Amino acid sequence: MQKCPECGTENRKDAKFCNDCGQMMTDELKGHGTLGRGVILNKYFIFNLISSELGESLYIVEDRQENSLKFIKEIITVLPDQKFQSKAIEHFNREIDIISKINHPSIPVITDYFIEKGRFYLGYYIVFNFLEGELLERILHSVQKELSISFVIDIVCKISDTLEFLHNSMPPLYCYNLVPSNIIIKKSGNILLTDIPISRPHQGRNIIPLPQRVEFVAPERYEGRMGVSGDIYALGALMHYLLTKIRSVPFVFKPVKDVRTDISQELAMIVSTALRLKPEKRYSSALNMKKELQNELEKLDGKGEVEKKSTSVILPSISYKTVTTLDKSTNQTFSKDKYPVSEIDKNIDTTLLNWYFQTGDKVSSSPIAVEGTLYIGSDDKNIYALGLQDGKEKWRFRTGNWVSTSPAYYNRRVYVGARDGKIYSLNMFNGKKEWEFHGEESVFFNPAIGNNLLVIGASLYKKGLHHEDILLAIDAESGSPGWSFKTGGIVHHSPFLLNGIAYIGTEGGSVLSIDLKTGSEIWKYETGGRIYASPVMSEDIVYIACEGLFKNGSIILLNAEDGRYIWSIDFEKPFRNSVCVGEDTIYTGSLDNKLYAIDLIEKKILWEFETLGGIRCTPVLFEDVIYIGSDDGNFYALDIYTGKKIWHFETGGSLRSSPVIFGQNIFFGSRDGRVYSLKLITSPEKEDKKRFIAKKNNSLLQEESKKNKKYMEEMLNKAKILLSKNRLKAALDLYHNLIKLDENNSSIILSIGNLYFTLSDWEQAIFYYEKLPVNLMDNDILFKFCQALFEQKNYTKVILVLEDIKNPEVSLLKLLGNSYRETGQLDKAIQVYEKVSHMDPESEIYATLGKIYSMKSDIESAYLAYEMALDLNSDCISALLGKIDLLIIEKKYDKALILIDKLDKLNLSDIYAEELKVSKVQFFLGMGQLYIEKEELATAASYLEKAEQLTISEKQLDEFRRYKATIYFKLGEKSSNDKKLEEAIKFYRLCEETYPNSDIALQAKKRRELRE
């Protein structure tokens, strides 16, 4: 048994969560940037997550013993092998001892370090002193325009100094994750690298540890090689990003001068040199790169262009006061002398604010409003019921882990999936649990209710490792499981349910229509990019906001009935939210910080509004105003006709919670831990609306724009990329979507036919090839078409197609000859094969001719053909086999045996080995017959035994029985002549039993009866 660290309840030894309070019992789910505010780690109190890359996070914490602020760097490595963990811990301790002795102003002063050891991972925690400053990533996104060239050069030069110091240390040290979110600009203007230069062990045995921002990773890193040149490459990628604000595809960087005309050719060459693919072509040291950068900085200084830039701090200004907080879930009180309180508390806009409610951690959950109550989850592991009018807590329910998912409502119940692997059904009035569904090693996402079913996406695990992703249906009344559907990718969002159908998108890029009654697929569409938000269906159209194939963003419109593509529009950055559908306009926000209004009639962007952070929550439309939250912490109200800001409301954290409107109020959560209720204050201006409607009415009178060819081109490019990655079925889905747009497009028809041919689906390949006129087929396509027909044994159709071809090439002639042979037209087959033998003499062609001559009993011509084949290739197996059969027919057993021995020494395929076995049986039977005729019955019997040991055909078995019966008959005759009547009767009887009802058996019967 083990005690819960939260409430002290006794639990099973292997329990992961407390049966009473739901507190996590193990540390398996810690790490990866999930340490929430208020968590106590070792002696450190977590205040805030500053940045997070895959497996690496930076936190502001309070040292509870020293009563001071610190930074903690968290590095998570997945190491299921316990022996490997021990080696990694030993290596970490050794390296951190070296790093802690380093003294450089841009390297953190390490004050503490420790390791959290889980079953499947190690968490390295490195503590260093707090300082005021701002992340370079945040500086980049806080300015509307590009960073000044002089500022970028200055920062890169300072990083170069730090890298030069690390590279010349003993032993040399290298950066593992040199990205903007690991660089702090101090108030003084100097830098601090939070990327502690300790080596990261491989994840498991063979996986190379790479950061999430792979565009900063040098090619040689993928081979596990670290060095000076790799840091130079990362520095070049960083400089490119700071100058252009463009996130590049790995190893493909757009020339900086193509983006910014104010950059000199010399500076562009510096960036290009640092980004050379071959390490030896880059700068040999960070110092050399810095020298060239300083020359460029001096040129700018001479022109008076050096900019003195001040920087702000990482967080809003921090004040301190004594705070006592009561955690209602545990009734434990804790006090802190210093607790960060944001300036937002002092400057809340009471004009807009109705109320706010403080939870114990970040709020990413989207609320629902039902009958005067708001239901919402929090990362503090609670689901809350709050009064809509006053925000007062009605009840809360404690789960076993954080609740970042959104609740659903049905029949007086509230449903929520928590990250403890459970789904809860709660009484809407008192919050009491009515049932829970626990999936073994499952992670559940956002639920939806339809047809009395709770439908939810789930990721399943086995022994801690990801297993598969499903869409699960659960009876909403009882909690008993119904159907499940394998989605092939995570369904992060709430399914969109309407008219008995669920519409979902997966992280794998599939849009699926699922029958709610049976859980079966109705249709499927491949977008080519990941989908994180729910599809939306309106007036028989499904709208999808997703990630594009090239990490860009796409809005795609599909026919709801059959998944047929309608049109799409692309953006520079991906989407993490759903669209909001208005009248002839849709609204959606992107990670490029912008909210877009898209005209559905003209299929173009109507207006855009830029915030200071990515937009991850879904906008809401009410009357003439669109409402949206941003990662910049602000909630905006915008005029739907112009995109002009009507008002905004500042919170203390980024907004991931999609808002909900009830009455004249709007509700949403913030990652500052609060739930907000704001008044709906709309714009009094109506002139913009009149102008907008006039423009729309005018556009409706115009002819609808021509079909968007750009989509076709982009989808074809996506299909080519999928083909290059051997993702044939995904490419096939794309082509099928394209053919719905243009049913007579020969190029697409041909591509589909070729894909089915590659997949050996002959029937479908023929179906699409037959849509193409024969006169448009080149020799390659004709061959594939006829080969598919041949595989389907449609030999007559092959002959019909190829007989009309003038001067066909060799491959087509072979198919024609094979088809003649299969249909028994041997003379025509011979004519074709002889023509092929003159065009392209091959041993196999002559061997085939030999077989056909044998079928016609033209032994002389067959011999000649086999000899021609063996002249070209003395090891031509088919010719050797054919010649063996001829020799056996002519009873030239000695020569046949020589060729059999030769084939026995060759490495034969299964087909040829089987043919040789048949020839051997025939050889042994022939030898048996020969020695029967010579009256050497013992020798004949030995050969027949050899034949019997091999698996033989029915025809050969009949021959074997006849020869064996002949031997018994002759033995009976011999015994009869020798007056050995009993022995004679025995052999006659064996003859009858071996080959019953034959002539020789009837003779044996008569002889036996006479002797008896």
C-alpha cells in the first residue's frame, strides 16, 4: 500500500492516482513543461512557465529556503532502459560539475541541480539565479515591423562571444538548443543563454535528441555529430529568423535579401555562409563570424544607423505582498511572504468587467453556459460551476489531473475528460459524480454529445508507450462503452455532431465523417497537414482550419454529404482553432497573430486584424461584432465589416479558452488562472455596415470568379511529396478528391491508374486506364494497362488492344505473345516470339519458344530453341528445365541426369525449384519404367521409391501406381513360374490394390483366382 501525498488515503501499491482525492501518486506524468503554478518541486515553488520546447522548459520559481527568485531549467529525456538511466545520471552529474565551475557573464550561474527519476524518463533540473530581462523570442514578436539590422548584429555578436568561450573550454562545450526562446536579453543589453551546454542522452537506444525547432538544427546533428560548425549553423539560422521573422523549412532558407531590401549583400553572404550544408564550408569559428559581423556593424554606425534599444522584463512588473490562500479541495491553508501579483490586478477595466473568478492554475478549458451556470475546467485539476450573474462558486469537482479540455452538457449532466485518463459524468446541480469511465492507460480529449452518446477522442497507451488513437462512443446515461473507431491520428478537439453524423479532424491530417449509430466511416478526406480544431458544418458545407503540408495554414471547404472538395485558401502560418461562420463570411485566427475575415463569395481575405500573439481559441460572432482572445493576453471586440477594434480587455495570461456568449455577457478563461465575465459593448457606427452591404450586393451581381487553379496545383504538389515519401494511399486519397473536381482530367486519371497498378490492385487500375483513349497512351502506360489485364487473365482484351498497335516495342510484344500462348494460339505466339528474338535476343525468349514447340510436339525445333537460349546464357534455368523434359521424353536419361545435377547446384527460386521437382519425379518414373522393361525389378523399385519421396502431381501419381503395379505383376509371374504359388498370389493381390480397376489389375485378378 502507499499513502496519498495530498490526503493521506491508503491506495494500492501500483495506483497512479488517489482513489479519494484524485491526486497523482506517481511522477510519470511530470515534465514536458507541465509543472503548473503552485507546484512545489524539491524546495522550489513554481510561479510561472517562461518557455517550453519539446522536452525542455524554463520556469520562474521561488527558493523557499533562501526566500529568493530563481530560474529552473527542466530537461526531460525518455529512457525506459533502467541500466541506461543509471549511465545517463552518472554522465549528467559529471558534466554539471564541469559546467558549474564556468564563469562567464552570458552563462547562468548554477546554484543547484537535481534529478527526478520516473519509470520511463529522467528529468534534469538545473537551478540558476533570477535576473530581469526579456526572451529574445518575445522581443521578436512584440514589434510590428522587423528588428533593426544593428540590433540583430549586436545580439549575434554577443552570442558569438559566448560560443567562442564554450568552444575553447576544456573539454569543449556545445549548445544543444540554440533557439530564441533560450536567449534572455538582460536589462543591460547583454545576453544570457539558458540552453545549459550539457549533452542530452539519446531517447531510448537509437533516437537522436533534437530540439522542436528543427530549422535551427545542422544536418550533421541528425547523424549524432556535435561540433563548432553545428553551433555556427544554428547561429546562422537564428540570425535569419531575427532578420526575416520567417520560420524556415529545415535546410531551406529564403535569401534574406529577398525578404528585406535594406540588407547589404555582404551581410546576406555572412548568413548564407553560416548556413552552408557542408560543415567545412561554414565559418571555422564563432570569432571569425563575429569579425565579419562587426565590419557590417561599423558600416551601419558610420551611416548613423546604430539603434540604442532598451528591453523590457520577462514578466509584467512584479510587486510583492503577503497572501494567504485557501485551497478548498484539501482545506489546507498556506502562506507566502512573497507571491507575484501582476499589474493587471491594479489596472482592470471595470467598464467591461462584470466579474472574475480565480482558480488555482492556468485555464485553457472553453466554458459552457447552461441555465444560469458557467461550467469550466482548470489546470488545478478542478471542474467549476460558477454563477453567470455574479461568478460565485456553486460547486467544484476534483479530478486526478489537470482539466484543460472543455466540458459538454446533456440531460442535467456535465461531462468532462481529464488528463488522469478518466471521463466524468457530474450532476449539474451539485457536482456529484454519477459515473466515471476509466480507460486503462488512456488520454481523453474534448467530448461532444449526440444521439444519447458521449463521443470523445482518445489516445491509448500500452506500458507507457503510445499505441493507437480512437474515437470512442459512450452511453451518456450509463457510462458503458459503445463503438470505437480507429482514427489513425489524435482527435484533439470536440467532434462536431449533427444529424446523426460526427465530423472530426485528426493530427494525421484526415477529415472524417462517422455514422453515430454504427461508428462506421462515411467518407474521408486527406488535407496533408495536421488538424487541431473541430471542423464546423453549416448549410451542407464542412469548414476545416488546419496546418498545411509545409507547416503553413489552410482553410478548406468540403461537401458535407460526400467529402468532395469545394475550394480552399492558404496562409503563412497554421491554425489551432475552428472557424466562425457568418453570413457569406468566415472568421478565424492564426499563429501568425492575425484574425482573418474571409469572403465566401469572392474567396479572398476581406480584412485582417493583427494582435501581439498567436490566436488559438475560436472566435465568436454576436450581432455585428466578432470576439477573439490572443496569446498576447488581450481579449478583443472587432467590427465584422471593417476589422477595426472596438475595444480590448487585458488579462494576465495568454488566452486559449474559446469564449461563450450568454445574454449580453461573454465568458472565457485565461492562463492567468482566472475566468472572466465581460459586458458586450458594441460599436454604435453603422455607416461601415451600409458600405459593406452595398459592396457585397454589388459583388453578387458580378460573374462568379473562375475555378481556382491554384488549389489543383498545390494538391498535385502535395501528392508528389507524399509519393516521394512512399505514402501511396494518402496520395491516392488526394487524387480521388481532385478527380471529383474535374472528372475528365487525363493527367489525374492516369496518376490514379498508376497508383493502383503500383498497389497491385489490377481491377481498379484497369478501370482508370480504360478511361484514357488508347491513342493517348504511350508505351509505358500501354504496358501497365495490358499487364493489369494479363494479371486479371483477360488475355483476349490484351490481344484486342495490342494487335492494333503499329510497331509495338519489345515489352508489349512479349505480353502479346504470352496472351496468344495462354489462349492456345500457339502459331501466332511463335510468330511474335520469333520477332522479339530478332529485336532483342534474350535467353528467356528462346526458352519460351522451346516450350511452345514442345507443346506442338515439334521436338527438333524445341531442342534448337533451347540450345539458342543456353548459348546466350549457359545457366538459363527455364531452358535447362525444358531440355530435361525433352530428354526424358526421348528416354535419354543419362544426359537428363547431368542437367538435373547442374540445376541442383544453382540457387533456384521457389517456382523453378518446384518445376525441377516435377522433372525429377518424371525422371525417376522413366528410369523405373526402363528397368521394368529390362526385368531388373529391384532397381526399378528403388527409382520408384525416390519418386514417391517427392511431392508429385495426380498425373504423376497415376503413372507411379501403374509402374508399381507392373512390378508386382511381373513378380507374381516370376513366382508362378518358379512354382511359388503363395508368393505369386501375394504379388497379384498387391498389383490389384496398387492400381485397381486397371487392365493390369484385372489380369492379376484372373491369375490370382486360377492359382487359388
